[in-house]
Amino acid sequence: MVIHHLNCGTLKAPFIHLDSIVYCLLVETSSSLVLIDTGFGSRDYSAPSPKMRFFLHYMGVPRNVDETALLQVKALGYDVKDVRHIIQTHLHIDHAGGLVDFPWADIHVFKPEYLAANKPKGMMEFAYDKTHWAHDPKWVFHEKPLVDWFGFESIPALKTPEADFLLIPLPGHTRGHCGVAIGKPGKWLLHCGDAASPFHRDTDLHNRGESAYKLSFLSAGFTHRLIGSHVPQLRSLVRDHGDEMGAISSHDILSYREFNSLPTRDS
Ligand SMILES: [Zn+2]
């Protein structure tokens, strides 16, 4: 099994101290390719919805089509048709744009997330763009069973010879928000979605030092509203099981650079 760490959307908005990515994973197994989240898709750049146009502008997205999952899968030498499964942490505007580029794939999603995305409530759920699934993709809804995974509830979403893929419900950022755990007993990578952030000292899972925390001016209450309340439990998971557990999150440019052996921000 090979896990590619992809940036499917650079976010560069200096006025809010944002220098980040949309962190997606491409997992090569012997039976198929599996994407975790899809970032921005080709149509977000060629024919964006009004909501997307606003988001791209506000978040400083350079609209680089080479960053789409579609072109990155090709650039890695794969047949895009081998992407047969996509597992979504959630369906926000910066996570689900690439769905349209893989219409043949099964789209695995936690059922409450699909319901929230189609009947959004409140500030955080304003950030869906229903045009991302207007092509009626092949949804695979998951709700049960709930199985214990290191003290978290989990839902087995997909099994391949090399790895299990589990949805870990982490509601708060959205009502159906999930992490995605990839691996087998003894070796896991957890994509925490937007349930953690590397840019605030109270929400980083890895204690990276003050210089990393560009958004520490935000109040704890506001960040709690943004990402939910799972950071303490996720921190304990990383601390207590670090020998068998990696953890990343959707805008974790620091882990992305480490996994891709790129220079870190401070070097
Ligand atoms: Zn989100």
C-alpha cells in the first residue's frame, strides 16, 4: 500500500494569516485507488458557482488546475478510472469539488453529513456548494455499525487487502463531520478532517511551537465553534498511540510538508 499526500487547493490569504492547503490522500491498494477528500475540482476553476467564486477569491486560491486530484492522479502515472472509491470527511466547498471529476467512483459519506449538506443550518453549514453533487454521484451512505476504535466510535466503510478504511464520527465542524482512519492494527493514519487545526495552539495535535500558530489571536470559543470539541481526545490518541498512529488534518500544511519531505515553514 502506498499513501500519497496531496495538496488539492492552496489557500493563501495573508490578511487572515492563512497559508495553507486542502489536504487529501490518495491510497494505492492492490484492488483500487482510494481518495480521501477531493479538494477543488476542475469545474471550480473553469466554471465556478457564485459561492465558489467568492470562496476562491476570499481564501486566495491560485486556481491552479494542476492541484486538482484528477490531474495529480494522472501525474502520478495512474489511470484515473482506478479511483473507484472516494471517502469524504465532510462535504464542505473546499473538500468536495473534485467529486465531479470522478463520476464513476463510489462516494462514501456518513449519512448525517449528506443530510446536513442538503439541508444546511447555521454559519458552518453555509459552506456547502450543492453544485458539487448535482451530477448525482454514486453515493454509499454509512451509518452503522459503530465499532470501538481506540475509544472512538468507528464505522467500517471500505475493506481492501492492505487496509481498512473507517469513518470516525467527529461532529461539530458540521453535523456529520468524520475523520477517516486508514490501516490495520499496529499501523494507522488518521485524517482528522477539520476536527483539528495546526494554526492554533489550542487545536494542534502535535505541539509544534509558537511560531507555527498563526491564528492564535482567535479565541478558544471561536475555534471550538469552528472545529468542534474533539481535540483533547485526538491529542490523547496521538500521545498514547504515537508508535502506531499518524494524524493529519485538512489544512495541516506542516504535516503535509513533513510527509512529502519538503522544507518546513521555519527552515
Ligand atoms: Zn470544512
